[in-house]
Amino acid sequence: MVLACCPPAAHAQRDPVLVPEVSQKEVQVRQGFTGADLLLFGAVIDPSGRETDFDVIVVLKGPAEPIRLREKRQIGGLWMNADSTAFRSAPSYFAVASSRPIDQIVDERTAAIFEFGTDFIQLSPSGSIDLEEQARFRAGLVDLRERQGLYRTIEDGVTVREGVLYQARIGLPSNVQTGSYTAETFAVRDGRVVASAVAEVEVRKVGFERFVEVFANRQPLLYGMVAILLSLLMGWLAGRLFNRN
């Protein structure tokens, strides 16, 4: 019997490695918060030594949440709620930045798999809904959140230097939801994703805003009673002031 020693598969040692980093691991939301800029940067290391340039795509997603959409229609001269649908899971924030336009980097199938763009956000409809209606409500959700600054596609938003170093700057608006955000970075070569890595960012309230949030979550009944009492007190004070005048 002749035994031969075979080295590990060569491709296992030649896979590119992506090393991501983010400028802020935590974004603090205080009174008067006007938004924040996140700098996402890192390096794509290719042990094989190939000189082919990489494209880089960054997908930043906020906490998922259930949402119900209602479609308004004009009936008899009045705008009224008509059809509605619900999604079990929709990202509260979604932004994609890329080194070139997405359609010049990957094909549509790959873009759909990795959610490269607002056209490919993966939503989970609740209950049965036909594809045409789902597409209409999905487009409505994307349009609404784009106008709110919560969904964005930033073409040419990633700078790649010397085929190794990359950086992207993505802004968070003032109305972002608190929670854990994931920044997933993809290295793409010849239309194929060859490496990916994830960095996390925590967005949380601090100070008085944090106190109110915790109080409302832990003592909802007491929070509601306090809110009602404060409203009554403010109304009474306003009435007293106006009566004096």
C-alpha cells in the first residue's frame, strides 16, 4: 500500500478575507438629536495575490418590526382607508452603499439574494396575499420610508483604494428607531460575492429620553396614568393663564 499526503484544498487558503470596522459602535440619542454619520471602513485581503479589483457593497439594516399598511382611496370625494395588508417583518432602517451602480456589479438574481438595494428588501407578508397586491404594498412602503429618510440607495457611495481599502459614509436620520443595527459588507469580484463580514452598531437613548423609554416599557399602566395627569395639569394651567388675561 502506498500512502500519499495530500495538502488541504488550495482554494480554502485563497479565499479573500474581509475585515470591517465602524467609526461608532454606539450611537446615543439625546434630546435634540439631529442624526449621525457612520463611517464604515476596512480592508479586503486576498491571499491568492490576484490583482483583480474588488467592488464593495455595504448593507446597513435597523431592527425588524411588524407593520400594517393601509391604502387610501378617494371615495365620493373623500379620502378613506381601503385595502390594507400586514408584514410580519420589515427593517425599520435600510441603506445600501456601493462602489458602483448595483446593476453594473451583480445580476438581478444575486442582488435579490443579498438584498442589494431597496428593490430587493425581503419582507414577510402576514396571511395570504397575491403577488400583484404584495408588490403594490411593498412599493408603497419603500416609497414612504424613502421620503422619511429611512430607506436609501447610495450608488458610488463606497470608495475603494488600491483594490484593498474601502470606506463608506452612511447617515442616520433623527427619526431612526433604537436597537441593534447590522452593517454587512460584501466584496464582489466578476459578479460573484467572494467575501462578507458583519459589524454591529447599537442605537440607544440616553439621559431623560432613556428614563422615559424604560419607564414606559416596564410600567405601561403607571406611565399612561402619569401622562394623563400631566395632560390634565397642563390644560388646567393653560386655562388659568388665559383666564387671567
